[in-house]
Amino acid sequence: MDAFKYVRGQMVAEGVSVAALAERYGTPLYVYSQGSLQEQYQALADAMKAFKPLICFSVKTNTNAAVIRTFAEMGAGVDVVSGGELFRARRAGVTADRMVFAGVGKTVEEIEYALREDILFFTVESEPELERIAECAKRLKKKARVAFRVNPDVDPRTHKYISTGKKENKFGLDPARAEKAYVRASKLPAVEIVGLHMHIGSQILSPEPFAEALERLTPLCLRMKEEYPSFRFIDIGGGLGIRYQDAHKPMDPKKFTSTVAPFLKKLDLAVVMEPGRFLVGNAGILVARVQYVKDGPSKKFVVTDVGMNDLIRPPLYQAHHDIEAVKAAKKTMLGDVVGPICESGDFMAADRELPEVQEGDLLVIRSAGAYGFSMSSNYNSRGRAAEVLVKGKQSALIRRRETWKDLVSPECAPSWR
């Protein structure tokens, strides 16, 4: 569903006026559609139902408790990459037996927290991490369930910063090293080998790289399954892409399933998957208010109250986000949409055909549900935006806007002041 559409010339979020939301909650403002979240999750669950997967929402894409809870109530687990994300997910009601913990830099504190919570398993990225997990589990008299992240050296054909399955990337082990790591793990009494994990990248628009990765890892999986009776999970990661612009054809869940199904059938293991962007990306928008329209020599600069501190993706990844006026515009103009941050890279769109707007008008930045608020910051001492969830004709504030006092509340004066 497209939850954000025009009704009589005004954009609505499900059944709520976006202009009314901006008036009530202010801008910058993240708005999420609960109906869209639920629809995306259900589409993937239905497509993969033959394999009864544990769908673990990737918390790093959107950390708000209301969003996490929406998926948890539909049966989802979570993929976390820090102790903070694990804490958020537990607070949102996700049970520990539906949590997997990835990430290359797990600290002792984070590992011990996860062990005490008794999560489903750790995704282990390196041999030193295995040893640390084993030491923590032994000290706490716990059993650590582990699945090694194996790097299949597959090109996912996505942005280089979000490609994670090639041999030059920092993530995981190559198959030969992984096999040796499994042997080492089998000798550690506080460790239980439970599976294999892969994650080849993000914003992948074709299912073929997933099939290629599974094909390369199937022999190793089958050997480990035969060698270790406790080996029971194949975690195929996430990375399913969405539409950011017309040139993007989003990943079709049914096509994805039909492409990976032959390999999953052959493995006959319990399936875990970790979608994030696919579930939340197009379920969110970022609402901005125009502060000034500045005439340049060759184009206009639309200066808004949304900066790179609110949405870092355009300057960081050169990412495209469609931008529309909340009140449908009849004319267009060539220009850049920029923010208030003191950086030349502070832009949401460059050299774009934009709706003709003026000071005080509202703009919507589309596809902002993933890696939007979760990557935002307080750069230039700007408070982070408010977040709102809509359901039909209802709206709820799910995170208040930060104040100037919030910016300084964690600071402490030195004793010698």
C-alpha cells in the first residue's frame, strides 16, 4: 500500500492530513504508517510460509519501540547489533528466544547481557569473538548458542558502503576459515553450534545474489549439519530492496522466495531472515517546512528545517529520496533542497525538478522509514525530530521532539571548575 497520497490536493498519511500533523507536532517530523508496516511484514511472511521462517526485524533500521512492537505483535523476532538495541527490543516486548545478535564488535558487557537474557543465538564474526563469547558463557555458567557469519564473496550489486558479503568487507569469515572455526567451537564446553549466518548487503533489488550466496554456502552447511547434531538454523540475513525512485523495482517477496527456495529445501534447516528496510523504508516520511527560497545564478535553493542531522542518507550514500509538496503544486522549478547545517553536503536533493514552493510551505521526503531517525544526530546542536505513528484516522506521538535542555542534560562540569 502507498499510505501517503493526495486527497483533494492535500497529502494524507493513511486517513490523517499531513499538514494537520505538522501543525500539531511541528517539524521536522517523522511519520510512520502502521498499516504499511503490517502489510509489508505480512507479504513477506505469506511468500515464505512454506519455510515457516523466523522473521527478525533489523532494529538498526528503525529503533522506535512502537515500530518494534508492531512487528512483535505479528510474531516477528529481532536482529540486534548492540546491547542498546537488545535493551530496546526487550523493552518493546520481544521475547529473548526470538532475538539474534550480530555485529563485529560485541563487548564483554553486551555479550554478558545477551547471555543473561538467553537470546536465540549470537552471529559470530571472528575467531577472537568466539573465544570471548565462550569465556563469558563459562564465567556465567551459561550455554552460548552460536552461528558463524560466513562471507560467500558475492557482489550484491548495491552501494559500496552497504555491500557486506565480499571478501574485502570486514564482516564474517570465508568458508575455509569458518569450517576451522566450527571445529574450534565444538571443543568449547560453553558453546553450542546452532547454525550458519550470511548477510551480503543492503538495498538489493534482485534475488539472484541471494541464490548465488546460498549456492556457494550449501556444501559447507550440509557438512556442518552432518557433523554437528545441534546445527539447525540457516540465517539468510536481510537486504531486500525497496523503491526509492522510478528506476527502482522493489524486491518482490514471491520472486525472492521462488529463487531461494531450491537451496532452502535442500538444506532442510530452520530459516531465519533479517529484513529491515523492506519492512519500514516506504512506511515512513519526513516532513519539512520551507524556511527560505533563495535564488542562485542557475537554480533555486529551497532551504528547509530538515538537515543532514535529521536524514544523513543523501550526503552519505548519494541516496535519492522523492520529494513532494504537502499541498499539490501545479508548477515546478529546478533547484536543490538543502538544510540549515553548516556543511556544503547538507542537502536532501540536488539539481532536481522540484514542486514550486515558497516560505512556510511543507515538503515531504519519501522513503524515510529506514535509516532515517535511527541515523540522526545532534550535529550543530539541533534537537532530533519527533516521531508519529498513524493508524487509519488516528495519530500518536511515539517520540517527543528533543529540546535544547535535552542537548545538555547528560553533560557534567569538572570538579575543578
